[in-house]
Amino acid sequence: MYKVYNTQENIASEIRKFLLNVNPNFRKTQFNIIPYIFIGLILAESSVASDIVKKLKGNFSLIQLDSVIRRIKRFFKNKLFSPYDFYDQIIRFVISNYKAKHSDNRIHITFDHMFSHNNYTVFMISMRIGKQGIPLWFRCFKGKDDSDAFKLSLLKDGISYVSSLFDSSFNLIFLADRWFNDTSLMSHIDSLGHTFCIRLKKNIKVLVYDKKEGHMVWKFLDELFAYKYHSNLFNDIFLTENKFKVNIAISKTMDVKESWIIVTNGPANRAIKDYGYRFGSIECLFKNQKSNGFFMESVVKADIDYFTSMYSIICFASLFLTIVGADFSKNRRCYKQIKITTHKMFNENNRKIKKRVLSLFNVGLILFNMAFNSPKYIRIPFSFKLYDI
């Protein structure tokens, strides 16, 4: 008879230890069920309770399937479970032990909305790790048109919260798309001592010096000159009638329809590069929670309390798998027997360039599945130590 590693009970025990570490006063009923939902969610790659249950073994296989499904649904509906507090305790622990790899301590933070069809809206703030993102702060809303999801006060609360996670040694750079070009939001980020790089709509007016006129004039952003092969930089110009002083970088290439117009309170010559990290930081995270991972869009009729509780576990699992993937990249010597192709060589302009072809999240997902009930020991770190990749 051979030994089996990383069994369901082994993993559940490790998750319980971690949860007790971040909150010694965890309710026993929640403490007992969360690790199994967490395991079933990852193995099933589904957010649907019936799919989660089918992956659970041990004592769960001795209970009627419908009974376990009802137990999971009761947990998601439980008013005594606070999903926001639950994730707050986890992410504070992770960030408190995080060490930046780069000497300038630059951290890219992205905020955006995600829609689950027309059923739910999530406002998410994420942190870039390599070409991946992890959830930092989120709020969930019913439907697609809940005005509370778009309130400026909500955005500011989230940004202030994220600011409180990091000490002053970190240089936070907030990234956002064109729907967040409110100058009061930019001013709030600036007041916290952080940098913003936000894409602007082309119909916004700026006050700039016109050489032909010989004085300052108001122009729409799409009237500003854009080079084809490099950025055009504007320093210390006024944005909108509020005359909010900013720097702007405009980048246009021949194969895109619209220029990137990026406003920042930092160096204009870094704005385009910094903003380019936005996609991986948050769009990949959303994809992992949807079609590339947990298929959260399959949940369509649940009330908002159910959805929010479920989503907090999805964020917990997304964070964990990304940490596992980062550990694999950082500590390759611990995974000598594991063959996972994370990078490939490509020919570009007669040069060989190494590119990542498997995200940290997917590496973590593959490792977890390989390790679960394996007769061969495969390292799965449960310390929740996040490496900068």
C-alpha cells in the first residue's frame, strides 16, 4: 500500500491553520466548511454548488449529494458570515509579509468594474504580480445598473483602503481606464501620496500653450498632436475647467484606431509603460474568475448576499493559486520533478525573445491538480507567502 500526499483532509487542515492564524476567533461552523468549498471550487473549476460537491471525497461521499449542496448554499446565505471582513483579514496578512523584488518598490494597482452578464457587478481593485493580478479589495452589486457600484465615494473608499495596506516604503501606481477620468478621483490619489496613470477620453478639454497663438488656449485632447512611433509628452498642463495640473502622454501607432491618452501626476515619460500593465493586472484576473477558471457567470439567480459570499471564496482561491504559481517560478529547485512549460522562445525581428505562455494562476491550478491525492510528493505551499515576480 502506497502513501498518498496532499489529500483532501491534509489540505483542509492546512487551510484551517491559515484561517486561524489570520483570525483566531473564526466561527466554528464557517471554519469547518470553508476549506472544503475552497478545495471543491478549485478541483471543479466551477462556482456552482452542485459541481463543487461532486469533487469532495471522504466523509462528504457518505452524505446525500443534495444535503451537502444545501449546506454550502446555507453558508453562502449565512448573515453571520461577513465576506468583506473575511477577505480583509486574508489580504492584510498576505500584504504584511510581501517583499517587493525591485529596489524602487513600485507596485501597480488597477481598479475597474466587472459584469457577470446582466446579473451582477463587481468593483475590483487588484495588484499586479508579474503579468497577473491578485484581488485586494472588492464590492459586489446586484444587476448591471446599480448606481451604488459607480459612486465616487465607493471608489475613494477602496483606494484609501488599498493605501492603508502598504507602508510608506512602497510606491503605489494606480491604473484605470477611460471611465474613471474624474479630477476629484485623481486629486484623492494624489493627496494620499500615490501616482495615478489614467486613460482619458478624447473629448476632454485641456489648457495648453499654443505656439501659433502665442498664449494658452483650450483644446480637446484629440486636437493635440500625436506621433506615430513615439509618445508626445505634455508637462504641467491644466485638465478640464477645474484646472487640475497634470502631465499627459499621448501614444499612437499605425496599427491602432485610437491614441492612448494617459494622464498622470508622475513622470510623463513613464505613463505609457505603467498604464500598459493594466490589462494583465485586472483583465486576466477577471478572466481567471470567469471562463479561464471558476466560471462564476454560471451563477445567475442567487441573491446578492449569496453571490458576495461565493465571490469572496473565489477571490481567496484566485489569490492562493497565484501565490502557488509565483512560488513555482521563484523556487524551481523545489519542483525539479515537475515539468510545466511556462515560457517559450519566439522569433521577433530576427531576435529570439522568451515569453510567458502560462499565467501564474494557471501554473498554480495545474500544480494543485497534480498534487491532489498524488502518490508522489509535490510541494504546495500553504504559508501564503507572496513573491514579487
